[in-house]
Amino acid sequence: MKFVKFYTVLFASTLMITACNKEKLDPNSVFVDSTIEKNPLDNYIYNNYVLNYNIDILYKFVDKESDQNYNLLPASYNSSIRLTKLFKYLGFEPYDDITGSKAFIKRYFPKVINYIGEAAYRNNGTKILGTAEGAKKITLYEVNRLTATTGANADFLTDSYFHTIHHEFQHILNQTTEFPTSFRSISGNTYVDDLWVSNWATPGAAIAAGFISPYASSSDKEDFAELYSFYITLSATQFNAMLNVTGSTAAGRTIINNKIVAVKNYMLSVWNIDMDLLRANIIARKANLVNFDQTTL
Amino acid sequence: MKRNYYLLLLIPCFLFAACDKKRERVFEDSPTERLNAAVANAQTILKSKPNGWIMQYFPGDNAQYGGANLFVNFTSNADVNVQADYVSSNVTSTYKVYPGAGPILTFDTYNSIFGFFAAPGAISQQVNNDVGLGGDIEFLVMKATADSVILKGRKRGNRIVLVPMPAGSATVITNYKTSYARFYSPNSYRFETAKGQTELEFGWFNSLLSMTTTYSVRATETGVSFYAESEIDGIKFKDLTYKPATTAYPNGYYDNAAGTVKLVPVF
Ligand SMILES: [Zn+2]
């Protein structure tokens, strides 16, 4: 047994799950100790997040703030620096630019951002990549995968963190002002709930059924958040490639495009945000990633 | 199985909490003051050793995978340097002592030396997908004095002892690493007593398995130590001392003070 390594056969078929818990955050659960020396990241977070956005980042592991059902690893200090700088650059500043101030993020974004080093794994090999608890806290996993190499890869950053961040943020906007019930009628009774895991043989099959991703087929709320996040974080070329993947159909694309129109209308009429301008801002930032300093605090 | 166990624990916890509120306060200072004092004491003790501590670390439910020696040095109120017998890494990360059910010691940024034990198995390639070796990174400080610190893992409940690292820590660490390599290099082991031999094979990490029993082993400077008092053929033992090679035992062996139990490496 000593020499037998444990390889997870299931790992190959690992499913990326964005779970959306609705637990309440205990306002007294964050312990602050003034006797602990502040390091450069602590100071950066205070000056850039707390003062500007009234948002705190828990990059040091706080057991009570984390899902105690799982074995979780803390985030590393160096990866936390990168994600903290990138979070502002790719997560907050596009909204600041489009809305004209920091007030939008300050008012609506969750007050606590929690970093976890690796994903939360279930015994069946599936893992959790992000959770949002009400409007209070967003938890990001696999922070330790962020390195000098992956940090320079805009697609990696989108897939690993920023798709989740914008997806969860959309849920929070929806909790403040619901999207029109007419959105749900577009895909009607074709949502498959938990069966999204096994219902689609390929991503193309989901597209053919009018869903931007398999997870989007789980409910209208997830569909709405997935459409929003994929649309604003991918270039038009990347988004079109997704819609035209093997197995997709023109009929499915039409359904998705109709739903995109509904998401855009909601963002413009309720939040005064033009998703095409927001997308252009994010895509420009991704293109300029090579010039962005991720390590200097 | 595990779920049921926790459910059973919940009920007495509620009862205890209910009773606790009615108990009259007999101490002069408030519970909060006492807790803060305990936190401050634990912090001061941990930081008081210029050479740091030798942490006798055991992961997993019931410490079933054997243990390691972690060499931890609390160099400031936030930073901790960690080395270990099982790996050559030397890693600095952060820690904190904060009030909970008592003083809680947490290693709160990633450190690969703790990470190997604490990672989900999908990451560490140990045991299973979710729990892995099940190593704690948060501990309740049960006792903190100048000569030892006793911790209890918050998830697994294992007793973890810290003893001061003596002067000349570089040599001590080298000795531990040599001892670790000597223990880990055989393919398997066997116990020998007057009653006969018992074959053992390695389980995960540093555990030795007979047909009926799991032995949780940690290498020491002089030999090996077991997590709890163990037994073979009715003979009880906890620490065994390494004896160099003889004609009958060309790879040496470990034995107890009475010489009634031998742990013999098999290559
Ligand atoms: Zn969601």
C-alpha cells in the first residue's frame, strides 16, 4: 500500500460546480486582532478595498467563515497578492468605469471576499469553485493555482475566477431587483434542475437545447447568471465560438440570443449598465494583462 | 456513520450549554478576561522559544496514519517558519492565536508542510478524494507552559504535543530526518516477541498494519514512538529504541527497554 498512489479515476470527469448557498453570515464571526503585525497585503487591502469599497478580503483562513463540511486548504500569501490585485483590475474597475464611480460596487458587491487555496472536493470527485452566501460573502477557491504563469493567461483567469465572480454578482443584483418573469418563459419547462450534471453529453448538446452551459440548464436563475457572465467576460469571437461548438444548432443559438437580449435589457433598464460597453472594458483589460503588475503592493 | 456520531455529540453539547448558563460565576475576572489572558499566554509561550518547537503531528481520524515531526518557529506575532522530518522543504507562512472555545492556534495561510496533510485527497493523492490524510491546521490550545504545549486538532481531535527545540537545531533536525529516512526505507516490518512473529505492512503515510491492528508511528531521534500505548502478544509499549545491525539483524531493529519486543525492518 505504501507504494500505491491514489489516483482518482473520477478526476477526469470532474464537474465544476458553482453552488449558491443561501446561508446567513454571522456579523460577529470575523475576529480582528490588533496585536498581529500588518503586512503589505493587509495594508493594500485596507487602502484599496476597505476604504474605497467597504469590502474586506479574508485571505487568511478563517474556519468559521469557511464551509466546515469540507477539508479546505488556506490560500497562499503570494497567490493572494495576485488575486487581490487582479480582483480590482478585472472585477471591480470595469464597473467603476462604466458606472462612473466606485459607488456601485460599494453598494452592491458582497462585503466579504473569502479566499480558499484549493477547491472543496466531494467524495465523488466533483468540486466547488465558488459560492455566494446571500449578498454578504463570496468565496473563491483554487486561489493557489494562481501563479506567474497562470496569472498571465487571461483565459485561465476568466475560467478559474472571474466567470464565477461576475456570475455570483449577477445573483446578488437579482436578489435586489428580480429579473422579469418573462425571461423564464423563453426556456419554459426545459430546465432540468440537478440533472444538468448528466443531461448533456457535450457542451454542444446544451447549446442545441438553448443553454449557454450545462449548468445554465439547472434553473432560470443560473441560466441568467451564466449568460451574463459568459457574455461580458468573453470576446465576441470567443462567445461565438462557444455558440458554434460541435453539436450546437441554429435553433439553440436563437434561444440563447433571445435570452441574451433579455439579460441586456435588464442590466440597462434596472442598473443602467450597457453590457457591450462593460464587455469591451473587460476585454481591453484582458488584452492589457501583460502590462498589469500583479505582485507589487 | 460519521454523521450519526456527530448527531450524538450535539445533544450533550446543548445540554451542557444550557447548564453552563445557570452555573454561578466563581472567578473574580469575567470569562472573557480569562479567555483573553489564555490567548495572550499561549501567544507568549509559542513565541518565547528562539529555536522554536518540535511539533509531534498526527493527521487523520484516530491518528490512524502515523505521525511526523514538524519543526515550527514562531518568529513574530504573525509569521511561522516550518520544516519537517518527512520532506526537505523550509516554508514560512502565517499563524494566529485567537479566542474560541479556548485559545485557538491556526496556521492560516498555505504552508506546503501542513498542506500535504490538510489537502483534500484529490490534491495530495492520499487516501480518498475529499478528506485525504485529514490533517488539522487549527488547534485548541489545551495547555501552554515553557516546557510543553498540548494541542487538540479541531476537526480530528488528535492530541498534538510541542516540546522546545534544543540549541543546535540544525543538527537536531538532521538527526530527525536521518531517523525518519531509516524508518521509512524498508518495504515492511515485523514484530518479534517470545511468542513469535507478526508481519506488518505500511498503510498510508507512517502507519503499520497487522491483520488486526493499525499502529500509528512517528520517528524519533532515537527510534520510533507510537501515538498511543500499543500492544503485541500482551506486551505493552510506546517508545522503541533503534539498535544497530548485528549478525542476526543485518538491518538493525527497534526494541523496548526490557528487550521483549523487537520491531524488525524487512527489505
Ligand atoms: Zn449561481
